[in-house]
Amino acid sequence: MRIGIIGAGVAGLATAKVLKQAGHDVLIYDKSPDVGGVWSRTRRYPGLCTQSPKAQYALSDYPMPKHFPQWPGGEQIQEYLAAYAEASGLTPALRLDTEVTSAEPGPGGWTVTAGGETTRFDRLVVANGVFCEPAVPAYPGLAEFTAAGGRLRAVSDVHDAEQARGKHVLIVGYGKSANDITVPVSLTAATTTVIARHLLWKVPRKIGGFLNFKMLLLTRMGEALFRYIRLRGLEKFLHGPGDGMRGRMINSIGSVSVRQFGLAKLGLVPPGHMEDIVRGAIGLATEGFFEGVGEGRISVRHDRVITRLYAEDGSPYAELDEGSTLPADLVICATGYTQGVPFLPGDVQDRLLDERGNFLLYRQIRPLDVPGLYFNGYNSSFFSPLNAEMAAVWIAADLAGQVPLPDQAEMRRRVVDQLAFMDVATDAHHCRGTKIIPFSMHNVDEVLGDLGLNIGARVRASHWLNPINPAAYRRVTPALLKRLTPAAAEDPVGLRG
């Protein structure tokens, strides 16, 4: 089939590679001038780095370079993905600097308009990313603020800490991107103030200064500490007779964080318990952030929001909800993203979404009521590349009619039940149904379980105590290709074109 793919980030590239190996003709669109999605040079902010260590963020059959640090920076990840695209023979299929303006369904396929050209496809894969369009608050007084020289920017629009030199900078948010950009900005700005609606728990990279956090949270045991919609094996004990022990295991990490970062002294102890991290955003602590607060370079105004921007005596200011004011030459919003598909017709979007705007996707991949359309990357996780790669395998199998799908009513019931569960598990912080944290490996198991292609039980058992190793899944794609066509399996890397 001829398949259009919208997005050249991790999910788009993984999808293109697997489908190309399966014999399909792919074309990949991206409005950025380079591959990488959130890692593109057009969206990289100072301090951007992976949340998971490089081994856990790698694709199964393409390890990160050995010289990369444990937590690679944005430029390194973009370099890695560009190399992956080249090694996978995808470069001729890339249409960069080309924004898709419309994708219309028709008899037997889709018509995509991008860069002024119209192309017909048999199937369409949306991999535009769930962190694609920044959500910047519409503050009152913006025009007056801007006229006085103030600047309001999304975090992904700040590409150099020099933009903050000598300025009074406010950073709105307390998630990972807010903390990450705060550190380099604080080294150039006149003042750096974080405006945090809520304090969130932060996990140290090295718990207690020596134990890599992946040994605790990036394992199947770490995932099992959070109650899933269906309990299996040891999970039944952990959320039954062993529930007290389970809670203590999670919350002990919070106690260590309070001591390790000196949060009590800094006045930055989040409310609740570490177990509540899944209800907000599970954030890896940014190196240098709490140290900067202790040194006075960074100020945190927590439980506060900006109510308006304005000018006084020709200078830009921000007013907070309790009435205080702050000089604000530059306001950087790390306030999340909107999950949207503006290129799809309104009637298609209506069929994709429930009444609250959540995406109705079976296995986070297949719309319930839009034939010929797939999504990938709408399963944001601790192991996003692995989840995207396994979703690509599922798509390839479904294109070949080899996914045993339940009937329409049963698929809908499962999707609705999953969304209702995630509402409770994350306090509705699941990005319109596109974030599956912390249930990354449950998703992988379900996707591969549909295909009968999961890795061996012994290896999965080893991942209960050892960090998940994406390389353990490197034979999944060749196994599917062998099932689809013996000829494809003889070229598992897909370099013959």
C-alpha cells in the first residue's frame, strides 16, 4: 500500500521503518526542517534532555552511541534520530519543511494536501506528536505588555539562554521543561522566578546520590507499584495484602527526595505523597535546579498564577493572583501542549473524540469509527520509542489483516473503560487520552499480546528487577515480517529499499 505518515519524530520514523520493511511505500511529512519532532532544532530549548536514560530511550534495534551521556541532550537525540532515518533508508521518503494542511478521507483512501501539492494514499498514519502545539495562556494586558518591550514565549520557542541575558524572566510551570530551562536561563538573566500553580514531586536521577532511578521506576516492579485496570500475578499481591508495603516503597522515594534536595529548608515540599506523582507529571529532577534555589539565583513562587500582564512607567510587569507584581521582560510558558489534528475535517474529528475531547483509540492506535486511519505516538510513556515501535508493528499486522480485533461494540467498551480508569489513576491528567504513564509496559504487553509476539517470559521476568531493555524487543519486527512474507524477513534492516 501507499501510506502517508504525518510527523517525522520518533513515532513517525519508527512507523515508516516498520511499514517499509513490510513492503509498503511510505511518504513522511513534517513541517520542521529536520527530523526529530520535539527534538528538532526549531523546538529545542536550553537545558532540554531526555527524562529516561539513553538505554531506555533507544529504539530496539538501534542503540544510542556509546559516547552519549546517560541523559542525552536535545541536539544529541536529534542527531540519533537523523542517523536512524538514514540507516533505515527513509531519507528519500522524507518531505521536510512541508506542513500538511488537510487530509481528507475518500473511497478507499486519503487525499493529503501539503506544501501546495495533493497526494493520494491508501492509508494514513497520524504521528504529529502529543507535544506538538504549545498551550500558552491568554493573559489579559498582553498588548500593553508587549508595547512596553515585554515578550511572552512558549518554552519551545526559546532556543538560546542568551535571549534572557540581563532580563527579568518569569518561567510559568513546574514540570520538567520548566525546571530544565530555568537552570541555563538563571545563569544569564538578571532575575529568574518560577511561577508554579502547584509543586510537583521530583525524582532524583541518583536516589540517595548513588542509585540510578531507573533501577526503581523503570522496571516492571516500578510500574506494578501503580494500580492498573487489570491486575496480574504479583500485582494482585501488591494491591491486596501487600498494599502497605507497596505504598511505603513509593513514598520512601519521596522522603529521600526531601532530604536529598533539602526541600524543607527551601520551602518546596509538595503536598501529598510521592505516590501522587502519577496524578500530575512524573518529573525527573533537573540537575542544578534546587541548588540554584538554594544559592538565590532561582526564586520559586508556588501556589501562584499570573492574572495579568501590564506596563508601568514604560516597563513590562506581571501581576500574580495574590496581588503582588514582578518585573517581567520575558515570560516563558512551560504550560503544556494541546493534542490536536487540525488537518483532519471536522466530521472526522467528531468521530475521533468523545464528548470531553479525549481521543477514542483502540490500543492508543486505531480509531473506532474512521477506517484507514492510524495513530502512533499517542501513547506517551517512559519508553516512548519502544511503545511507538511496537505500535508500528501492530499497524503493520493490522494492515495485513492479522490483528484479531473484537467487534465494534467491544472495542468501544474497552476504550471507554480505559479512559475512565485513567481519569481516576491520573486525576484526568492523561492529555486527552494520549499519555499512558506509568503503564508503559502494560501497553506493550497488550499490543504484542494481540499479535502473539511478546518476548519470552524469562526476559520479561528479568525486567521486574532490572531496568526495561528495549533491545530485548529487537526480534519482534523480524518475527512479524517472517509471518507476513519470508522474503521480508531476509532483509530485517530494510535497507534494500
